[in-house]
Amino acid sequence: MSIEWLAAYLLLGAFVGFFAGLLGVGGGGIMVPMLTSLFAAQGFPPQHLVHVALGTSMAAIVLTSLSSLRAHHRHGAVRWEIVRGVAPGVLVGTFAGTFLATRANSAHLALFFACFMAYVSLQMVLNIKPKPSRSLPGKAGMAAVGGVIGGVSSLVAIGGGTLSVPFMTWCNVKMQEAIGTSAAIGLPIALAGAAGYLINGWGSSGLPAGTLGYVYLPALVLISLVSMFTAPVGARQAHRLPVATLKKIFAGVLILLSAKMLHTVLGA
């Protein structure tokens, strides 16, 4: 790997980790479109571009989520009873979702990703927050919610924060605890997603050297190496920086990256 690619993956890891810790979202939102473009530039087969980007992103989110989780736990912001309630559904939904994703073509996945990121960006710009109006559901309800969060997360390679934070806020969970708990929920999502993309890509023909299933190991190692250190930095800055302003800037970045991803995939 040339020094240019090495530097690109390291910078991507630093950016991803910081914003994952700061905003509770952003891992896959940044990684998937960036990796799609980087993989295309490296000459990866067009039919595997988005699948490898999704699989690599999911695997990279494992260490980012773990690091962010620990930082929020130290601040006492993780509601572990909620994590335990949604974890079974999250694991099943995420793992099952990878089977759907790997059977879809890259163009359809890219279009779904772009539409979902448009929703995320609109939510950030307008600062849409559901009014706390109910309590958390029972065991079956929590598992069902986890399944939906996991299924959608597997298709866009996110840690689930864009879905779990609004849900918890709606259920009268304080915003700081919702963000911290979302970081913890991101870990089983990432583990199940990474396993699913690895299994589904196993034995696929035409994959480039250095891949394990749909996970590109060089990118995984370099991104994870940096993001696990920058995620706690972002979490610490969550109470010091103008998060509302940063969210709007971040939303614009997501839209631009998603548009670039569509151009890369549809033009491949």
C-alpha cells in the first residue's frame, strides 16, 4: 500500500472516531461513502464496492464503539438496562440485515444509503427531537425495537445512534444518557454486522487481495488504529463545543459525501 492510501485511511479514522464520540452518530455515514470512493480509486471491482465498504465500516465501528462506550460509561451516561433490553433484537436484526444487503446490488444499496443520510441530515439541521411522551416498552417491545434498529443499521453501516437516540428521547431518557446508551448499543450492532458481512462475503469471486469476506483488512486496521483514540476525545468535547452548530456542518458533509458515493457507484 502506498503512503497516500495509508495517510487517507489514517485521516479517515481520526475524523470518524472524533465525530462518533462527539455526536453519537457518524461512523458509517462518513466511512461508507469515503471508502466507496477510495476503493473505486484503488480499482476494486464495481459490483463489490458498496458491499466491501459496508463490511469494512461495520468492522471498524467495533473498536470505535468500544472506545466511545467506555468514555460515556466513565461519565455515568450508559443505561445498561436499556442495552440489555434491545441487545437480542439488535443482534438478530443486524445479522439478518447483512444477508439482505449482500444480495442487493451496489446501485440499490448506494441509493438507500443516500436517502437515509438525507433523512439523518434533515434531522440534524432542523434539530428534530421527539417530545418525551411515553415510557420504555416491555421486554418484547424492546427486542422488536432492537431488531428494527439493527436491521436498518446493517444496511447503512451505522452504530444505530440516528435511530436509538430519538427512540430513547421519546421514551423520556435524558439526552446525555441517550447518547451514551446509543454508544453501548453500537457495539453489538458492529459485532453482528461485521460477522454477517464476513460470512456473506466468504468465497465471493473477484474480491481484491487483503479482504476477509467483505472486510478489507488494511483499511480496517488503519481506521481502527486511529479512531479508537479520537472517539474518547470527541466524547469529552461534547460538553465544550457548540454541538448544535457542528451538527449542521456535519449534516452538510453527509449530503456531499452521499452524493459523491452515488456518482462513484452509478458511474462505475
